[in-house]
Amino acid sequence: MTAEVRVTTPAKINLCLGVGPVRPDGYHPLATVYQAVSMYDEVVLRPADRGSTAITVTVSGDGVDVTDVPCHEDNLAARAVRLLGEHVGRELLVSLHLRKRIPVAGGLAGGSSDAAAALLGADALFELHTPRAELAALAAELGSDVPFCLTGGTAMGSGRGEQVTSVMSRGEYWWLVVPDPDGLSTAAVYAELDRLRAGRSARPPEVPDALLAALRAGDIEGLGRALSNDLAPAAVSLRPSLAPLLRAGSECSAHGALVSGSGPTTLFLCESPDHAEQVGEALAAVAGRNGLELAPPVVARGPVHGARVTAVHR
Ligand code: C5P
């Protein structure tokens, strides 16, 4: 019997995020390109203590505020283990520990990534050998971003984001990731987008050809020009302090500035870690002038792998 499994799992960003009109099921059709970046949570799974009848969840924050992460069976990671148990017809009682470095409710899919890690980790802990395609189908039931978090790399997302196909991407990209001290609810940001659109029907979303061409060529300037996010106006409407940051990002030497997913984390495309540090200093100055509180920025590289088992202790 395996005693412990550790899984490392990345944050995701959206290089473009096209959002269509709301569907009858309440979700929005998406055309997006995801990239996994080098900010990682770790999920540690152990068999539950003898006599325990529930999945337990504990959480610790490594530089991030985890106050709002549910420490009970409703946590998406616990739901992932339960869903896998239903799939294989057996109760999988585990204790889960989430060591979080991905900002919570930041538009970086931290919760989705923990769920992807929990699926993979529980499969390894109980030696279930579930085929990858079945794990991906379970991931899609858990949330729109969860299948991508299993895969990682750079990939196109369609449907409500859960249909993932990999795309050609050359080279590596450096991002200055600027977390916001307070999170935003994804559902609230989509609702705000609907309110701002006020019944004006949005066109079916498409991934811009220019973005795919830039990725194929490893062209950072082309990528910077092609970055886009339909959710940005909604995130800025709910968090107006993002506006001066984004403006400063497009005025300083960054190749592009972007709201990450549903926000409020912002992203600045840079040439190197040193360049990212310079951009960070420029943004800190703008934040200071505007009286904004910035959480410490993180320099991240993409693309990186998806959720991955890093240790198995027997
Ligand atoms: O799929 P997930 O559970 O991560 O989505 C969280 C919320 O974000 C949904 O309940 C929905 O309100 C919104 N959403 C959406 N359209 C999508 C993805 C998410 O409206 N494609």
C-alpha cells in the first residue's frame, strides 16, 4: 500500500480569451489559448487514518492568503477524489494537504489545478491505472479549466474551456505575474460581462490567427500584440484599480499587458527574468503614485508541464 503521493501542479494563464454569448446552461462558449506557467501548488495525498469515514482537507499558504480556501469535502480537490471513487466503484478515503503558492481566486486556476492534481494523485495512491482519457473526462466534469491543468503546455480550449487540443509553440516566455491582494469570483466576472454587454449579442469566439502564428514562430513581439481577454472589461469594472496597472504595463517596456483569466491577477510579457524585474520596478512606481497596494510580483516562465506526480512513498 502506498503511504504518500506528492503532485506538483501549475498555474494557467490565457493568452487570448474569447467569450461568446451565455449558453442555456449558464456557461459561456470560449475560444482560448492556455499556457501553463511556473507557479506551482503541491498536493500531498495519504490514505485516511484508520476509522476515518471522510476525505479530509488541510491547506497551507506559501506566500499566499488561504483564508478563503474551503477545508472540507466541498473543496474541488476533495470532489475530484470522490468523483474518481465513483468512477472506479470504490470509496477512496484520503487525507489531502494543499500547499498553495498560486494566488487564490486570482484568475490563475489554482483551485482547478489542485483538483487535477488530486485526480492524478489519488489514481497513483490507490494504483488504479485509470486511462488518461478517462481522467480527462472526469476533469471536465469538475470544472472548465481542470482538463488543461492535467495537460499543461500550451493548448487551445473550446466548448466551455474543457475541450483541450495542444498547439505548436516555440521557445519560452517570461511573465511578470502581479497578484492582487483580494480575489475575484469567476462567476461574478462572467455575470459582470453579461451585464456590460446588456443583451448585445457577442459573436462566436475565435482564437486570433496572429496569436497562433506568433506562437509557432516564437515571436514575442507578435505574441504581445495578439494578447487579448474579453473578460478584462468586466474584471476592471469590478476592480477599477487594475486600469492604471494595465495602462502602465502597455506604456513601459513590457511586450504586452493582460488580465489573467477572470482576474484580478495581471500579467506582463517580458523577455527575460531581468527584464521582468525592471518591469516590476516600473509598475511598483505607478502603483505608488496611485496609492495602490500590490502583492509581491512573481516572475514565471511558460510553457511548463501540467499536474505531475513528483514523489511516491511506500
Ligand atoms: O467551470 P468552472 O466551475 O470553473 O466555472 C466557474 C463559473 O464561471 C461558472 O459557474 C460560470 O458562472 C462561469 N463560467 C462561465 N463560462 C465558462 C466558464 C466558467 O460562465 N466557459
